[in-house]
Amino acid sequence: RKLKDFHEDPNELSDIRHVIAVVSGKGGVGKSLVTGLLSVAMARKGKHVGIMDADITGPSIPKMFGTTGEVRGTSAGAYPVTTAGGIDIVSMNLLLENSTDPVVWRGPVISGVVKQFWHDFIWQDVDYMFVDMPPGTGDVPLTVMQTIRLDGIVIVTSPQELVSMIVEKAVKMAEAMKVPILGLVENMSYFECPDCGKRHEIYGKSHVEEVAAQYGLDVLGRIPIKPELAAQCDAGQIETVEGNYLSEAAAKILELDK
Ligand code: ADP
């Protein structure tokens, strides 16, 4: 059987036009932040956005959006919870009795949950679904990619990492799955001094452009280290973040409509 034969259908009541996965080499580089900012950018373009928080053991999407609603279900399926800005979210955090409970499951159970997020939830009229993937390029993200038919992948890196190794792994995974890579986003790229406006590359010089060129990929954005950004995410206010660090990424994603 070809790999693509493994893709599973979404719920029969779902209507999802494009699905984009956001991946990273490890946790803590800002994959969820990028998923959130990309979703907000597309919503600001008038698109109906869904976010599947497939980072089951480290779900952070609901908190970022200040979403605490409960998942409702019928016999046909369950419904995502909608944020103040109209983005539909499904996350393990919305299903746990206490959002601080740890999720200690192993790979196969986690993969099973992601499958349920895909076919037991009714995703209505979604132009763009962003999948906040489990970190890394191991078994769990691979199973997610086999389950869900993706239109593209965005790779998030940070300057502290061995970027070329991570990109190479992601590129190989994408090739095996026959999914196009839309490009790279570098998070925590630099710090902009609030007093003098000068940019400081405090983790050293960024290698993202070189690495992108090496693999023929686009750099879709560079996000600065910004304590206010973290504070807004912690306060559940990502939908009111000013500015758009990811306008190139959003433009590239909009091309999927053509
Ligand atoms: P991941 O999804 O890769 O595990 P997160 O997006 O959850 O990473 O980010 C990890 C933490 O770092 C969060 O507390 C987030 O608010 C913070 N953070 C991420 N990117 C930035 C940034 N550019 N500036 C400031 N804080 C950031």
C-alpha cells in the first residue's frame, strides 16, 4: 500500500478546505505561538480558521486564546470551542477535567486522540485548519501526518538549535509523506531594544537564510524575542496582538486557495 492510502477521512459532517501542520524539532521553540499567530493572521484576512492542538502532552493553544469553554457533543460528533475572534479550537486541554492535569500517555494513545480530533469532531466550514503538531520528527508526528491529509507544512526553528539537522529531518519526513513545505519561520530571532530600536541577535547570527537556501525553502518570517508577546499569550490575548510578523507566511498560505 502506498503511504497516502493511510489518510483517514474527517467526520462526514466536517467541511475543511486546507490543512497546514506546524512542526518543530523540539518543544519550547515557539511552535504553538507560531500556530496561534498564523491563525490570527488568516482570521484577520477574513478566513474561518480552525486549530487542532495535536500537541497532546503540552497543549497550550486554549490558554493563548483565553478559551475555557466546554466541548459539546452529539451522537454525530463533538464540536470545537470557538474563541472570541471566531477561531474554532480542539485541544486536549478543553477535555481535561483540570487543565493542569498532566497527560502521561504513550505514543499510540496520543496518536489515537489525534485521530479522534480528526474524525470525531465536526469542523464546520473551515477555510484553514492549523495543526499544532507534537514536537519533533518521531513516531507521533509521523502518525499524525499519516492520518490527516495535509496541504503544507510550516517549520519553526530558533537560533539556539542545530537548524540544519532539524530542517533536514522535517524535509525527509515531508518528502516521505509527499507534503509540500511552505517554508521556515524563525522564532526568537533577535531582540529589538525598546529604547534605541537596534536589533540584537542575542543567540548569535541567524543561519536560517543559509539553511533555507540549502534546501530550496522560503523563510516566511522572523519573530523577535518579545516579553510582551509572551505576556499577551499568557493572558489569553493572542487575538489582540498588534502587528503582523507573519504576513509573508499568510500570503503564501492564501495561495493555496488558487
Ligand atoms: P512550543 O509550542 O514550541 O513548545 P511555545 O509556543 O509554547 O513553544 O513557546 C514556549 C514559551 O516561550 C511560551 O511561554 C511562549 O510564550 C514563549 N515564547 C515563544 N516565542 C516567544 C517570543 N518570540 N518572545 C517571547 N516569548 C516567546
